[in-house]
Amino acid sequence: MTNIDFKIPKFLTEKKGIWLFLFATILFAIIVVVIYKPIGYMNTSEELLKWNKHLYIAIQFVVGFILLAISRFLFRYVNQKRALTFKDMIIWVVGELVFISFTITCVASFFNAEKELDFIELLERVSGNIVSIILIPYIVTILILMLRERRHQIESLNNLIDKQQEKRLESSENMNFYDQGGKLAFSTKRTNVLFIEAADNYSNIHYINEGKEDTFILHSSLKKLENKEKYEGLLRCHRGYMVNIENIKLIRKDKDGLVIELSQITKSIPVSRTYNEKVVRFFAGTENSAE
């Protein structure tokens, strides 16, 4: 099987791609007319009035554009019904060029009242102009669509990699923290998290990094962290603190109330009266999880 037997990529028959091609063709045709000559205009009757010449050009433009648009959307329809190959596309484009050239030659022949060129000579000249006007937009459009498709493929691949990475991080061994926008901002092993300290609309995550205590500033309030099920294992014990239950060494009572001591660092976290009953019930086993 050769390359021309491969199925046509979807992006080559999408509506956006077709309109891009038609726009590019019109733009290029106008440029050719302005700096070169209109289609089939050479050696036509010099007796045509100026406004007739403009009408002659406009008619050929309209006829050519309509035929090209019909052909492109018809090709899209046929491809949807029966998946075409590159070979089919090449045959279609050649037939498209031949048909448009013949039709516009008929229009040019009608205006060529003096018959300064016979039909065959006029067809040759019109065909050359049609090919030169349409071929370049074809190539440019296909290159643009290929680049856009490649960019989309790269973006999709990057998104897939990000999702796989996030999925890997969401294992039970890790604790992931998301910012206010819902994007993953910080991840570490669950056992590394010590406690989280409130800082207005931010939270300071205290964790173990290479054997030492470190801090990550998360753009999310402590209240939002408390209400997320994904942070199971974090216990709210104070207006300004949450602790990781896996790193609690003991709970003791002093003159100001209950105090939590952590296992990996020398740090005492106060338990406020508001959360006193909740903490006691949790460690007494009357609660299944931190709420």
C-alpha cells in the first residue's frame, strides 16, 4: 500500500479548512489580477468598454468561486459517506481544475466576440491561470492545517501526560494540594506532611523535605482544604491549624487545654475549645474520619 492509498486526514475536510482555502484562493486571485492579468483576459476584444471589462472579470470570479465552493463541499460530503484516499483526492482535484477551467473558458469565449483566440488556445491560457491561482492556496492551506493539527496533537499529548502524571500522584501514598483554580500546585508523600497553618487566603504547608522541615505556600484557604474529601487524613484542630494524623505522636493536656505533639519535629499544635470535642472523639474512635 502506497501513501496515496491512506485515508484523508479529517482536518483536510473540515468546514474551517474549506473556508480557509476558499478565502486564500480569493485573496491570491485578487493579487494576481491586480499585479498580473485577469483570467482569460489577454487577447480578448479591445472593443469591450471599461465597465464591461470589470463585469467580465467579476463574472469569471463569481463563476470560479461558486464552482470551487461546490466542489469542496461536495468532496467533503462524499468523503463522509465513503472514506476517500489521497489517490481519490488527487483525481478529484484534477477533475475539479479541468471542469472549472472549461467552464470559465466558455465564459471567456462568450466575451471574446472578435474570436481573436480559438477555444482551444483560450482553454490553454485559462487553465494555466486557474492552476497557478488555485495551486498555491492549496499548498498554503494544507501546510497551515497540517501545522495546526500537529499543534493540537502536541497539546493533546501534553494533556495526556499531565493527566497520567496527576493520576500517578493521586495514589494513596501521596497527598496532593490544589490551588483556588483547581490546578495541582504541590504534591508529596502523605507521611511527609506535618501540619498546615492558616495565612488569610493562603495556607502554609509544613512538610519534611530531605529530612528537614520545609514550607510550601498554597493559594487556598484552610477552610477550603478542610471541606475537601481528597484531604482525608488532615484533622482540623484549631482555627489556624490542621494536622496530619499520621504524624501525631501524642495528645496531652496542659493548663491552656489540649496540645498535639508531632512525631518528626519538635512542635506543639494547640487544640482550640471549638475543636476540642471533635479531636477527642476522633482519637477515641467514635468518628470514622476527619470531617
